[in-house]
Amino acid sequence: MTLLAIAAAPAVPASEVGWTDILTAMVAAAALVLSIIGLVVQWLTWSRSGAVIAVEASHGILPAGPVTRIVTVTALNKGRGPAQITSWWLEPIGGPSEAKKWWMGNTVLRGSDDLPVLVDGEHRVSWLVPLEAVESSCRQWKVARVRPCLSLGSGREVRGKPIKIV
């Protein structure tokens, strides 16, 4: 049967459509919806199967001992696979071009995680830095905002959202 013959075929009158035709159309529509849902679930599972690393920085106060204002840099693995973090730094926003990366490893406080560190899926690690050390670098390079950054074992770098320091 050619396409022209199919197009010229008379439509089936509504009086000849039976309950089985309606049921077949409903089952087909339900199958289409379920197959689309299945594809979406498979895509979400695949996209989260590896490591999905995010980094953020925030201000805080160290709860134990004398009151110490701190900057906390937190790395969160939102994926299911592990990720190795080899280093972290703060990146100044603005300022001179030679102030690219501030390695704050020598100023971390007790309670910070070691480096390198393997972060399992859906876990987090944090590093605590005295706010005075970050403020000192900000004044030296005349910047007010910094961005937390990580280096992963794969060689990829992850950058977070900037926060205001000074």
C-alpha cells in the first residue's frame, strides 16, 4: 500500500471504534510515559555514578577555646563514586595578575582534613583557616573577595562561588 493510498483511505467512523481500540490507545500512552520516566531515571543514575565535586567557602566561629573567626572551605562529593582531592587554595577576585592562587595549607587549624584526601560518595571534607590570615592576604593584594578552589587527583580543577572577606 502506498503512502497516497493510506492518505486517501477513509477515516473510521466513531461508531465503529470499540472499547478494545480505546484500551489499546491508553496502554500505548501509558507505555510511552513509563518509557520516558525510565530514560530520565537511567540518565540521572548515570550522571551521578561518578564523583561530582562542589566546593564552597563560608565565614564562621570556631566553637571550642577562645573565640576565633574562621573561613571554612568545604568540598562536597554529591556523586556516588569517590574522588581524590590533592590540594585546595583561595583565588583572589580582582587585584594584580600575579596574585593567582593563595595556598593556605600552612595556616589551617586543627580539625581540618589532611591532604591528599579521598572523599567517598555523598561525603564532605573541610579545612578551617583563621579569618585574620585571609584578611591579611586580602589587604596585601587589595582584594575584597576570594573564590575557593580544589585540585582533584584526575588533574581537574573545581572552583566555587566567591565570598566577601574584607
